[in-house]
Amino acid sequence: MVGAHKLLFVARTDLKVKDEEIHKILQEIQGIFFAHFPPETYKDGWDGNPDQFSILDELYDPFFAESDEKVFTSI
């Protein structure tokens, strides 16, 4: 689990995956998220619409074991 700007980035992995690798991947995912949705974007709150995050699906696909899994992000 990695946290930044009051958000948590959480991963579910096989027990064999090393903590360092998980942390590295979560840092990459966090970087992608904030590149598209900087913290200033939500300084006044969030409208609750998850559809705006669908642009991340394609960017996050390489991190999933199964390519049909999609990202569900909540703030």
C-alpha cells in the first residue's frame, strides 16, 4: 500500500511477490494517476463520477495479470 495526497494505492498479489516489487509497481501506478489527475484537480472535492478515470484503464493494463481486469479508482 502506498499513500499520497490522501489517496491509497493498494495491490493484491500472489504471496510470492516481493514487497519491493509491489512497492515499485504501486509507485508507477501512482505516478500515472497524478500525471493525469494532479492533486489540484480535486482541491474542492470530487463529483463522484468514476467514468472520468476510464482513461487510466489502458495505461494500467500492463500491471494486471489478466488483461480483462479494469481499474476502479475512488477518491
